[in-house]
Amino acid sequence: EAGVAQSPRYKIIEKRQSVAFWCNPISGHATLYWYQQILGQGPKLLIQFQNNGVVDDSQLPKDRFSAERLKGVDSTLKIQPAKLEDSAVYLCASSLPGTSGNIQYFGAGTRLSVL
Amino acid sequence: RKEVEQDPGPFNVPEGATVAFNCTYSNSASQSFFWYRQDCRKEPKLLMSVYSSGNEDGRFTAQLNRASQYISLLIRDSKLSDSATYLCVVRVGSSNTGKLIFGQGTTLQVKP
């Protein structure tokens, strides 16, 4: 079974530039998550989708971050404009609602460096 | 105060040692509990769920104390391949829409 796919794997940009990340969840997984993991910290949830609806975006910095999940499958996360403190790994995860304890499967992540 | 707190370590132990990690959580409404493992520059992967009765998976034993809001992970007979960061995770909310809260992780380095 294919896992969660993310691209690109690495991205280097200058501050104030824009960047977008893409995620393709495991087939059939209705719930999709974007996390930000800063070096030395655990992942922090940015946004959670159930199909193409937003369940939780309370920790998404909406002045610069946006995310969409058209058609309830693939998702994109955008940062515009980027700041130095956005340097982190952006992880996408998916899960199958109703599975015991909501087990999430993660993609390999996109490592963003903002210079 | 962080919602999930862990000692970041690092824990440096010799092969064959027994090592224990602890974690506390602040939200008494937390529903489910997990340990995830994250290798260097890799994504987190589920190691095991944690149940109130305690559960074991080979050399790994997890315990949950709801009254104290405390979770533990015990690794016996440590292997070099156990070297990784161990993330304590709690779920708040329903199984369908609840969100996971991650601790900052505890780093384990097993040495020959």
C-alpha cells in the first residue's frame, strides 16, 4: 500500500517569498492533517481536514498560511510571505476515521529553510 | 505549561540496558495515548498505543495512569537500532475528529 506522498522534499527560499507544499494521502483516508515541526520540538497541528472540510485550523497563522483540499483528496499548504521563523519540516498525515484511536500515518515531510 | 511534557534527554545507554521515559499531559479530557518513534530526519511512526491496563509489545512496555495524567515507556534489552526520538502523544476529542498533541520528544542513543 502506498504511503502519504509529499513534495517537494526540500525547499530553500528567501524571506518574504511564497512557497507551496503538496500532499497526497493514503487512498481512502478521509482525514488529512498538516503539521509544522520545528527543530527540537514535536509536530504541531496546523490544520485538519475531514474530506474537503476544515475541522480544526485554530493554530494556523491565517495571515500568511493557507491550505486547501479540493475534491477531498490532495492538499496544498501555502505560505505567503514566508518569515525566518517558518523554517521547519512540514509534515502531512492521514487517517481513516473510526479506526481505533485515530492512528495517523505521516509522509516524509518537506524541509523548508527560509533565509 | 506545555500540554504534553517530556524530558528531552538525551538518554545515552549501553546496549542491553533498560531505559524508561516518562510523560505528563495536562488535558484531563485526553482520550487516547500513544508513543511514536521518529528517526533522525524521518517522519514519526506509531510505536504503540497505550492502554490503562498497561500493554507490552516485545521489549517495549507502556503504562498509563489517568489519575496522575502520566504515561511511561519502558525499553528492555536496548538495541543499537532503538536509537531514535520517542514522542509521547495524546488525542483530545473524538476518534473521528480529535487532534493529536505531541510532546517535544525524548532522544535515546544506544551505544555499543
